[in-house]
Amino acid sequence: MVMAIQSATDLLAVGQTLDLALNTALATEKAAQSLVVAARALVQEKEMADNSAPLARAPNDPYGRKPSMATIMDRTTEEIMYNHDNDSDIEPDLAPRSAPKQPHSAMSSQRNRSDSQPSIFSAHSNQSGPFTPGTEYSGRGIQGGFPFPTSTGEGGFGGVANSATPGRYDMRGEKVKKMLGDDAPGRGGAQYWFLGYDYQQADLVLNAEGGVKGGTLPALIERLTLHDGLDSNFIATFLLTYRSFTSTKELFTYLFHRFTIQPPMGLDPEELEIWTEKKLTPIRLRVFNIIKSWLETYYLEDEADDREALAMIKDFSGSAAMKDTMSFAAVQLIKLVEKREQSEGAFRKMVLNLTTQAPQPITPRNLKKIKFLELDPLEFARQLTIMEANAYNKIKPVECLAKAWTSEDPEIAAKAVNIKKMIETSNLYSNWINELVLSEKELKKRVLVIRHLVMIAEKLRQLNNFSMLSATMAALSQSPIHRLKRTWEQVPSRTMTAFMDLQALMGVAKNWAEYREELHSVNPPCVPFVGMYLTDLVMIQDGNGDFLKKSNHLINFYKRVKTAEVIREIQQYQSVPYCLTSVPEIQSFIRRGQDCTKSVADLYEMSLQLEPR
């Protein structure tokens, strides 16, 4: 259920489907190449058999000569590659290979105009479902089943752009040639040096799975807007965490520069047309969709940097650079900016139609003078859950970066205002719970309060409110209450068993192993224990440098990947609201108790008066 909700609300879910389709196409390619190897072996066997037999006339050769090995392999290769290109609906806009082969050195071929990239005004631009930034205004999420090779140019290096792993230079062509010889089947499409990547190979480091491990900021920006592929996971991680290594204004400065890239020197008119169609246009679409996604999902109205970026986007969208090339996209961005300027926080929020009716509140007879023991444990837990869920749902991704909630710098600490508020509420609630127990002078009444609190904790678990469950367990384990030996001896065994079970559930043993297992097994709505996430974020922040080892310029993107994983888990529980009815009188009672609670030192003195040492 959690995974389904996450997928339904994830703007990047479409990219995963495209990746699956691409992997299928690549598997087909490998099968075709294996077939070529087998065909070559058969032809060699046939030649050996023919050499040992009397010379036979070739059907179309009046002199009885056999077709050469190169001719057979050329025909076999072309037939196989032709079928591969024309049968796949994932492959790029390559012309069928029925035409005679042209020399590789020419580096030019007849171009099929009907196979050009779709326009931004195509039907795909009106899709209403979840989208991946960089794909909703283009016909395909990943351009081409095969990359466009690049030859070694001035200041460059050998290798081809690899669509299977976007952003990685592919050196497999030479390996295939070594294995199969000069008759090895070629890759689809012409090999254009000017369709390579603009960053140097050393500027981007990938891991064994093809994910980004680190890179310079320009290389990461280029990866964000690749012309020959789409890495949806990278895009999501980048937009969630970019504030930890750059500013919003610097990001958009790079994106605007990326939108207006210039062609390499020395291109003839045909090459310039190919460069424009295969590189410039896809990049501009990517940039547009990244900006659009940022405006809809990642803009923070409390950030001065973001508000200034709105003016930058508006000016750029109205400039000739974008208005003359992508007028429709420019209008869309201007409308989004104006909508952001007029909105007050609410923007493209998911609204769920709750078909189930909220349960009837269980209220005490006298709401004007509420007593704790007169409150129904379930209703008390419901009101706690409503209040805590509202606070949890306000947490923003930027609050999870660089341990902002622990910073002594007021400007940085202000970014984590909601996390700090939840921590403060938890501490005040724990002190209030202590005071509720210690305010009772009679031992039997203290036992009743403890029993009531354990029942509330059980209801909190039923409501999946692990945040207040953890706070309740922590309160009952604090020294002012924990030391009351005579009081705990009178607590019923059933209550003690439940208390011990809940304490084990929320315990820190094995990095909250039992709690993590239960959290990942429940269905939303849910309010997780934020303290566990903060511990994970501190471990990631302190255990990984901002830059890769032995480098002071390659941003450690793996660190941001791990941070984004925690942020996504926090976000997935913010999607589903609770269907409960607020009771203002009970919530006011809870707030008054938290605001007027005593300090820990005063509570310990109260404990000593009840049961001296």
C-alpha cells in the first residue's frame, strides 16, 4: 500500500517504465549480436565444406566464383540490424538499412525526415498522469536505443555516449571489434563526434551500476539535462538535495546557460541540422521540464533565494532566447511563476477523496473542565495524532540537509523550523506526562495514571502514531517516574506486560530494528518517529565528506543519494491524511498542559518527595 501511494504521487515514476523498456531493447540487441556470431561460424563451416568440394558456380556469377566472406557477413549483418531497428518501438529514429552501405569516413547519410524528434506541441504534452521531468513534452523518455558515438576530437577522448547508462562513455565498440574482427556488426545510426558530452570524463564518476558517485557541478547539471538519456532517480535526488552543495540562483544560471549552448565550430549545414535536432532540442526540453518541476514541487516560499529565482525564470522565459525557440514552454513557465507569486503555500497539493466517514468523537461529559483520567484513551490518542500529523506533514526536504536542526547559526537553524518544533513538542509532552503522574500524592492514583497512559500508548500504536508512542514510552522511562519503585510494584501485570512490549518495540536495539520492521509493514496514514530519521541523517552527514576522497572539486553525490532515501521515506507518510474529527477542547487541554509543565529538575524534586531515597 505504501509503495502504491508513493508511486502514485511520485512525479518521476514514468522514468522507471522507460528504463524497463530500454533494458528490454538492449537485451534484444545482445541477442541479435549473438545471432551474428553464430551466423559467421556457420558461414565459416560452409566455406570449409565448399573448399573440400568441387567448385560450384554462384547463381549470379557467370565465372563460378563464390561470394566472399565479407559480402556474406555484410548481407547477414544488414538483414539482422534492419529487423532489429524496424521491429522495435523503443529504438531511435534511424533509417532502415535497405540502402547500399556508404563508407564510414563520409560520416553522412540520407536522413529520414519522418523520423525526426516529436514537437513540444505533440499529444504527449497534454498528458495528465504522473510524469518524469524531461519527458512529458517529448515523444520518448530516452532518445535512442543506441548512443551516438563520438570520435576523438580536439581536447576530447574516444568513446560514445551510452544511452543504456546515461552520462557514461561507452567503449564497447572496440571490444566487439576485437572479438569479431573487421566484419563485426556496426551500431545503428551514423557516428557523430559532435553529439558527445560537453564535460570531461574525469568530471563525472559513476559506480559499477551506472549511478552517479560524484562530479563537478557543471557535469551534474549536464547529467540533469542529458540529450541522449534520462536518469529519473538522479533527477529526483538532485532536486531534493541540491541545496546542500549549491544555491538556487546558481542552479538556474547553469540551466539557462545549458539552454543556450552553442554548436561546435566547423559543422556543415547538414551536421548543424543533426546537432540541433539530436542535441540542442532535447536539452532545451529537459531544461524546461526541470524548471517546471521545480516550480511545481521544489519551490520554497520561505527561501529568499527561491523568491529571487522566480524573477530570474520570468525574465529568461520572456527573453528572445526562449520565446523565439519554445514559445509555448515560455508561456507555461511565466504562468507558473505568476501562480507561485500569488499562492500562499498551497500549490498542486494532492487532495484525497475520503470515502470513509470519520468516527464519532468520544468526549467527556464536561468539556469545560476536563480531567485527564476522565478522557477516553482512544479519543486522547486520536487528538494527539491529529496534532502530531499536522506538524509532521509540514516537514520540508531542506530541513533534512546538513543537520540544520542542530545548527547554532540562527539562519541555518531557521530552515528546520518544523523539525525543531516536533522535538520541542515531544520534550514538553514527556515532561507533562511526568507531571501528571507525580501530581498524584496517593500511590493508588499514581498507579491509575500510569495504567491510563499505557492504555493511551496502545491506542497510539493502533493509530500508527509512532511519534507520540515513542514520546509516551520515553516519558514513563525517565528517572522521575522510573525510580518510583513502590508505585511500579502496584501496577497490574497485564499493564506491565503491555508496557514492556511497547518499550521493546520503540527501543533503540539494533538501530531500531523492531520498530523499523513494524513501520514498514503498516499501511498509511502514519506518523513515524522522527528521531530515527534524524539519527540516520546525522550518520550520513558525519560519515561522508561533501567531496569525494582525494578530491576537493568532485561533489560527493553518493552522500546525497543516501540523504534522499531518508527524505523520500519521510515524504511517503505525508501523503495520506487521517480521517479523524478534531475536538478543540481536548486539544486545548493538551496544549495547556505542555505549555505549563515543570522543568526536569523540579519534576525530580517532586519524585523525591513522593518516594525518598
